[in-house]
Amino acid sequence: MKRAILCGILMAGSMSLRAGELLTIKVSPSISFAPAFVRVQATIEADAANRAVEITADSGDFYRSSRIPPEGDRAARTNIFEFPGLPSGEYEVTATVFGSDGRPRGRVRQTVNVVARGH
């Protein structure tokens, strides 16, 4: 299994979460041709207990991840993670927020399909 690590890009944003939601993601495109450039927009409720945000893209044959330390209740609400060059496969994109105890506080998933180009 190939592994690579990407850095997240923090961006301030104004997306709102529904009551009780700690984390939401929007992954685009949901279907693309390989090698794909996939962008994950994670919206995280600012909270002093938030210590890390991790985004993974895993197809079983290929894996990428990015982990950043947000600034608790002063953190940007919107975080953009970019995964360039994903080979073909069905990816489970997972976003996880970890608390000060190192345990997950919230997790969301979305599926992305990267299709091989025909010859």
C-alpha cells in the first residue's frame, strides 16, 4: 500500500453547522478520472477541546492522509485539504476531530470514485 502525507490548508470560512454538529465535509468531485485532484472542505465547530483534525482518503490499494492541529476555540471553521494525483479506485474519505484526550470527538465519511481512463 502506498502512503503519502499532505498538509491541510487553513482558510477562514462562514459555513454553518446544524445544531449539535461538530464536523461536516464536502468532497469534490465525487466522481472523476485518474489521476484525480480531490478537494475536501471540512467545517469544524470551534471548541477548546479540539486538538487535531485528520482527513484520510483510502481505497484499500492507495492511502493518503493529512493531520493538522487546530487552535481550539480560535480555530478556523473551514479547513481545505487537497489530494492531488489519486489513482483509480473507490475511496472512503474520512474526517476525524480528536479531543485533548487523543480520542475521536467526531467523524464523518464520504465516498469518492476515481475512474481509470480508457485507452
